Amino acid sequence: MTSTNAPKLATEADREIGSRIAAVRAAQGLSQTALGHAIGVSFQQVQKYEKGRNRIGASRLQRIANQLKVPVETFFAGLQGNDDRKAVVPGVFNDPKVVELAFAFMGIADETTRDSVLSIVKAAATMQQEHAAQA
């Protein structure tokens, strides 16, 4: 087999994108079976995408993003370039609770309520950091 005919192997980027898909899917309470059905593949194929074993074509990735109701850019944020969020973004997407919190927060329409919730979360984080520093 020549290099032009060689199969395209999954890369670290494929694994990271798959991990982000898994986090968003889990945060929304959607099963691999349900996502697979919605995009026209088996749950085993969704598993392969999420583990980064199989690459995801552009149109399929767009269908996944549409089904999860997120912009396709969600899966690429911070992967390349000099984005300052580069170190933070993978951690965010690897914690389903953070993704779940973000989706719940986005569901709050009232700006005053959003500000209050954000203040509570920031205060809790500050208290936790202060407690850890004292220990």
C-alpha cells in the first residue's frame, strides 16, 4: 500500500474531539444509542468516535453538533493556535459536571438570575481556595 492509499489513522485531535462529544452528550443525559440513532449510526460507532478510534467526517460531525445543540466549534476550541484557553478547555470538556453546569446556566434566561448564580459559584470557588490555602 502506498502512502496515498494508506488508511488515515486517528490522531490526538480525533481523541480530544471524541472526548468532548462524550462530555456534551453525557451532560445532556443522552445515551450513545440515542445519539447514534439520531445521526444514523450504531451505538458502537458512537463509542468509536468518542474514544477517538474512528475519525469523524465533517458532515457527521455537523450532525452530531446539531443533535447536541452546540456549535461545531465547541469540539475544536483550544486545539490549535495560541489560544489562552488552550490549557483550560480540555479540562472543561473532560468533566461532565462542568458541561452540565454550563448547559443548565445557559437555560437561565433572566440576566439578574444568571448574575446571581455566577456570584454564588464564584463565592464557593473562592471559599474552597481559601480553605485549601489554610490547610
